[in-house]
Amino acid sequence: MTSSQHLQAVVLTGSRNVHNPLLAGTGLQSKVLLPVGGKPMVLSVLEAIAAARFSSKIWVSTQDEGVAALRATFPFDLLPNDTGAVRSLLKALYSLPPEGDWVLFVSGDHPLLTPQMLEYFVQQGLRRDAALAVAVVERGVVRAAYPQSQRTYFHSKDGAFSGGNLFLINRRKFQPNVAFMETIDRNRKKPWKNAWMLNPVSLLQILLRQLTMAEVAVKASGLLGCATDVISMPFAECCMDVDKPSDQVLAERILLERGGPAVDLTAARQPA
């Protein structure tokens, strides 16, 4: 990978939800603004993208004024989001200026993200040249590093995998079945439900764990409407977003063990 390679990067922040247990007593409306490691989670994500060794235009998909008010030492622009992750992704995808084929999507509640994770994922995604590349992490990688971490896994012939919160899309090739994508997103915590959408033979193969994760992706490509690939990440932290209080506690511990003071690049954005 060289610094001359260019893509657009979009950080997805989700919908405002003041009833999220993580936000109780904080006064915040978006989970991504929750401080983890001394700064809002979304700032950690933005910093990782800005520090990666590829050129990227950075966007944040949000309607939260608190997110919009953040400022960093690097530029980023705003895109409107929608209800649900898939609709927000598609809305952002079709709102971006036509600057190249590749768009990287990153979850904004991922304070453990590093430039190295992004570089590895993007490099693998560009090399494979699929319409949609999805990051996953094998359970053994997670358990070897953080045996106490509780994640949701999809079981296949070659292991059990958890979602890695990173997506790389080639806009020229991406022609998705939106209803299928939304169903997958709704069932992301219950991946066995998604298997029922396949034909009986494929379903039986998955239930008996006769297909590898790559072969499952090929089956899913037919339902999605475009070629999909999975990239198995060698970083346990790649699948460790912050969904619940125990995730926050573990993320704080990991950031503390990484050492060094938190670098806060935020400041209030001055009104125009």
C-alpha cells in the first residue's frame, strides 16, 4: 500500500438513542460520543483513519449536533444518516461525490481501531477487488488475546467468526439487494437466522458446517446481487466495538495497557 492510493472513508455513527444503557446519566444522544480512553469513541476512529497509510477523504454520517461540533487537526465533512446501519450506509454511498470507485465504511463505536487494522483490511480488499469486502475475526484470535470478551459468532467449517466493523465497497460493481442487506443487519446478533434465507441444500451445508466462511460468502453473493468477500483479520480488537457496559470496561482496560496518555485532538468547532 502506498500513500498515493485514494479512497473515501465514511464513519457510521448510528441513530441517536438516549435510552441506550451506555448513555445513562451522560446527557449524550449518540453512543459514539461516549468517552472511552479519554475521548469520544468516534474521535478515536477518525484519528485511526487519518493516520493510516493511504490517502482518504473522511466523512461522518450523522445528524447529531454533538458529533458535528467535534473538531480535529485533520478535516472531515458531514453526511446525513438514516434509520438503521444499512440505510445509513446506502444513503452515504449515494451522497458521496464521484471521486473514485472505493469507499471504506467504519463503525463509529470502535475505540480500539488502529491504522494498522485499516491498512491491512484495505490492502486485502483492493487486492481481491470484490464489490463488497467484509472484515471478520476468527474466535480463536479473540480468545487467545481476550478470553473474557463475549462476542457473537457465525460458525463455519473453518472456524467461528465475528463481524469486524469494516466494509469496503467498489461503487462501480456494487448493486445490492437492499432488502437482503437489511435482513442481515437486523439479524447480526442472531446469524443463524440469516442462514434460513438460503436454499435447502446450502442451509443444510451451513448447519452441518460443511462450508468454509469464504464459501458461505459465495452463497451470500447470489442473494446480495454482487460479489462479496470476507477478510479474516489477524487483530482481535477489530471485532470489539462497544455495545454494552462490559465492552466499555474492557476497551478502557485495553487502551490503558497500550500505554501512553490519550491524545485529545478535539476542540469545539467555532460557529461560522
